[in-house]
Amino acid sequence: MNAVALLRRIAWPTDAGAFRLWLALVVVVHHLTLVELGKAPVLAFFFLSGFWVQRVWTERYARARQPWLTFVVSRWWRIAPLLLLATPPSLAMLWLTRDADWPLALSTPWRQALLPFSVVGYAQLPTRPAGPAWSLDIEMQFYLAVPLLALLVRRLRAVAVLALGFLVFEASLMDGLGVVLPSFLPWFLLGMVAAEKRWRPSPAMAHGSLALVLALVAAVLAVPALRASYLAPHAPEYASFNLLLGALILPFALGTVTGARRADRVDAMLADQSFLVYMLHWPAIIAFRHLPLASPVAAVVAATLLMGVVVVVSALVWRHVDRPLNRLRKRWVDARIATPDRPCAAPLAISPAAR
């Protein structure tokens, strides 16, 4: 596939992997520009995670030896190595730039050293050197709860599951639980229910949802008063606006994973790159925020060069670290499923990165 075709595929990302990379790039733009758009893509990631997990748990992992253990180890294997890889350069950049978060990182040395291994608890650090990794903590908490949640999704009506998720969400807000799974549970449950009930948006609904989100963001950016309220740094209504954008994009997100087109190698690669770019861009963001940029042009040039480095590093890590580790993980999972009394599951029409 040539570069033009690849860019076209990402610009209007109708495939699952391309859409995940598109979401990751929106997070990168948020961090570069401080336009408050970063939460909505993460909510869409949580929705997609719920969808994939419901599929692979019921059709694949539930047939493995020690299903819960196999699933949790597999998911830890998928995300922890990259967190461990992303942490040292992030810490190094905090030190080199004498960032205000560096003393906070030094204040909790044992937690900083151990929590990248466990993943769970990383979001509770006083400062997170690998900034975007807070969402990996939420994901890992979700994986631990998957057997129970999958059972509820299978046994209860969709409205009951979603009502339960909303009640847990409200309780977490009232108790001030912070960055923990209950605060994001409805998004995972929406994805799980969509997979279990085989919801499928029409093409018009799917494409219309993305067009609506883009139009809404453009309109808010174009009006200074709205921008100050909804998209400026620490804007008073940015959380509500991101919740709205996250909800509006869900039909398009669901369309990328329920369309007739099967994932190909390029889309699987884009799915992997979404995770790599999401995690590995953070040291570049720390550097960018400390550069003495005299003009908008200088900022654009610096951002372009830094993101170019991120793309190259992500490609190298994918080739020499991420892809080999992922192949080993998949072989390990297959071996735990392919037993005499449980033949290996048939290939699923899902993103290879989700298996």
C-alpha cells in the first residue's frame, strides 16, 4: 500500500485498526496543542475494548485451561512490556527538562519502580511519568473483572446491564473514587453489550456520527466564547463536552468493528501502531513543552520533527519488540486452548491485536 492510500485510510478511518490509530493521533494533538479533546478518544478506546473483550472471552479464552488466569496473563503480557519500555525515557525527559513533576516522581521511588510491572495502581501515582498510561491501569482493572461482567452481560437484558453500570458510575462520582474502573464502567459495558447483542449501526448512522463530531468540534473551535468554555486548557465544561463527543462517536466506532470487511495485515499493523504511538509519544511531549519556542511557526516545526521521531521509534519498537512479544503471547494462549478435550478455537473475524 502506498503512502497516499495509507493516509487516506487514516483520514477517514472506516477500518478498526485505522480508527484506533486515528483516536491515538487525536490524543497526540490534544497533548501538543492543549486543546481539550483527549478524553473523548480514551472513552472510545474503552468502548472498543469492551467490544473486543466480550468477543474474545466468550469465543476464545473461556475455552482455555484456567480461563481467567490465561486471559489476565495474556492481557498483562500485551500491555505491561510497553509500559515498562515507555517509563525510562519519560523519567529521563522529566529529569533532563527539570520538569515540575520530577520531584514528585522522586518522592515515591518504590511505587515508581514497581507499578509499571503490575500496571494496576499506576493511575494512583502522585505523578505518572508515562502520562497516558493511566488508561492502562483502568484497562487492567477491567480485565480482572471480565468473567463477572461477561456473565452479567450474557444473563441480563441490555437495559439492566447499562443501568447497573450507570449506578456504579454515579456512586463512584459521589464517593470521589477518582481514576478507577467504576468511573469508566459504562463505556466498557456499552462495548460488551454491543458485542453480545450484535448491535450494528447502519452505514449512514456510522458515517454521520463521525461527521457530526468533526462539525461540532470545528464549530466550537471557531467561536472564541465556546472554545474558552469547552476546549481551552482546563475549560470549565471540557469534561462534559468530551463525554458528549465520546458518546456521539460510538456509532462510527461500532461500525469499524462490525463492518463486512475483515481486518487485513495493514489494519492489524495500524492497530498495533495506535498503542505504540499512544504510549511512546509522551517523552516528546515533555520535551516539546520545555522548548523555547519563539513563534507559532517554530512550534509547528518542532512538533513535526518530534512526532517524526515518535513515528520512527514506534516503527522500530513494533518490528523488534512489540511484534515478536505479541507472537509469543499468541502462541502461549493457543497452547492453553489447544488441548485434547478442547480443540483450538477457529480464527475470529476480529482484529488480530485483540486476541
